[in-house]
Amino acid sequence: MWQRDVALRPFGVESLPLADLVRLGEERLIAGRVIERAAGSSLYRAPWRRFWLRPRLRDRCDLQRFPFISETDLLRKQSRALGRIACAPVYGWAATSSLGESRKYIPVGKRDFELTLGLLDRLARVVKVKSKAVVLAVPPLAPRLANALPYCWMLADMLATGLKLEFIVASMYMLGKNNWPEFALRRQPDVLLCRPSDALAMAEHFARAAGQPGAKPRDILPGIKTGIFFGEPLAPLREAIHAAYGLEPFDLYLSAEHPGMSVDCPCHRGIHFWIDTCIAEIIPATELAREQSEPGYIPGASFLETAPPGSQGELVVTTFAEALPLIRYRSGDLIRLVGCEPCGCGLTHPRIQVLGRLADSKEAVNKS
């Protein structure tokens, strides 16, 4: 019911034919010497030596000769030789949640940061954020990458988009401890950027700040017409958020490990996964089940755009990052391939739905 008519509009690489996007990804993989550069990282020396692999590719199909790596591999290497994990100068570290209470720290190079700014430009265009919009950003606590998201978007707007956006950066940690909900009510933002569950948790605080217990945000924050939600699957809470805020919810896939910020468009037929920023594969659910039941079994994977629509499985990515290319990285994210046909908005990248974390599904199976 929040959907609206979408007029076709021109894009750049976002609207290339799918075959051209696949070729572009392959060119960036090979011309960028991604495998050769990755070989300089301590993350790959042992597993690649064990598989007798030479760090050289003729085409992207050669990539599938290389072993998977996982967050367990990253965490193990970070505990021993963090200084040797990067293969280019490091300008910063991006943190993300991980197994248990640990966090993965991903090195970020200059070109990696520039790519992040470019993807924020892309995000603004796909979601059609209006010029001079006021964005209420409520990220989780540092050191997660999402905590830096609004500040990166500010910089991207200054350097690229030129939308002259205004940001109110608030904090879930300070919710109920200071007056930022009251300030947001006075400023009346146009865009809400946060996690889905946090949006619902904020509702009563907005009502209290307005002196209207029980009021819905849609009544006291009528200017918020766009919501961009990350960090959790949006689908289970989409209707509740729409009912509370009366906004149009967009699903944002954000990742510290690889260029995330893939977002769904106003057609809301799945998240457009940007295959010009990485090589994407999917390990089918049947292979995941066999891996779980047969210790030592190595599952097979197919390139994302070649999988049948409706396929479910774990997302695997090979990134073109400068500081640390991730080669066949098992993201731990369960996805469903919605489809690869061109979208009504004009975008041509494969569309996915993020279903949750693989570890959560395994835990549920084990409990049952």
C-alpha cells in the first residue's frame, strides 16, 4: 500500500544489461589483479598453499577453484597477525558483529572509502531522496560500520550528490536519556535511517516527547515519508513500521566485509544487489544441508545471476577491495534470489531478499 508508480529514469552502470554487468565484474576482477593482490595477505597464504593454487585467473570461472573463507577464518587470523592481514595501506578499520561477542575488523583503504561514498550517492538516487531533505539517522553503537554511516553520507553529499541534505544523528543508547526525540519533533525530518526494530522501539519515546502518550509517529512526525532500514531483515516488521510511521520503507543491505548498501527501489521487488562491485555466488540450501550432515563436505556454489529465481542459500562474495580483497567469502547471510529480469524502475542488477543469518537458522534446527 506504500508502493507508488515509478517512472523509468536513466541510470548509469545500475541499468546496464545483465550480460554487460557480468563482463564488467569479470574485467574488474582480472584487470584489478584482485587475486594477485590478495595473495599478499596472511589470510590466504596457508589455505592457498594447501590447495596448490597459483594466484592467477583467466576468467571468473577460475575463481571457483579457490577455497571459501569464512568469518571464522577472519577472526582466527585477526587474533594472531592483524598487522599482516592487509595487502595495501590501511586508512581505517570497519567493524561488524560476528560470532558470539566477537567483532570482525576489516581494513579500509583509500579507494575502498571512495567506493563507499559512491555507493551512498547511488543509494540517494535509487531511493530518490529529495534535495534539502532532513535525515534522522539513529545508528547502533560504535564500533560498528553502521555507526559511521550518517557521517559518510554527509561527506558523500558534499562531494558527490549535492542534495544539501541535513542530518540529525541520534543514538539508541541515549534514547530516554536525553532530549533528542524532542529535538527531532521540532525539526520534523523527512527521512528515517535506522534498524527496523529500533524504529518501533522509538515510537513511544516520540509520543512521550510530544506529550501525547499512545500517539503514532505518523501523527506527530508527518514529514517522514521515506524510511531506510538496515541491520535486520525488514520483511517481518515492514507492515508494523508502515502502520506506525506511514512512510515508504526501503530495505538496505549493509555490510562491513564487502561493498554493501545494496537497496531496494520504489518498486519494492527485492534488494538490487550491485554485481559491479563484487563477484556474487550462492551456496544452495541443499548444499548447506549436506555440509551440515556430512562433516568435511565442501559445498558447491553457483554465480548469483545463474541461479534459478527463488533459490535460497548463503551469499558468497569476492570483492575488489584495495586493503583486503575477500576471495569467495562466505558472508553467513541467507538470501533468496528474487529474480534477474530488469526491474520496472530501470535497474538491471539481480534482486535478493535477505532472510537472516545462517548461524541463526542452524541454531534453530539444532534446538528443534
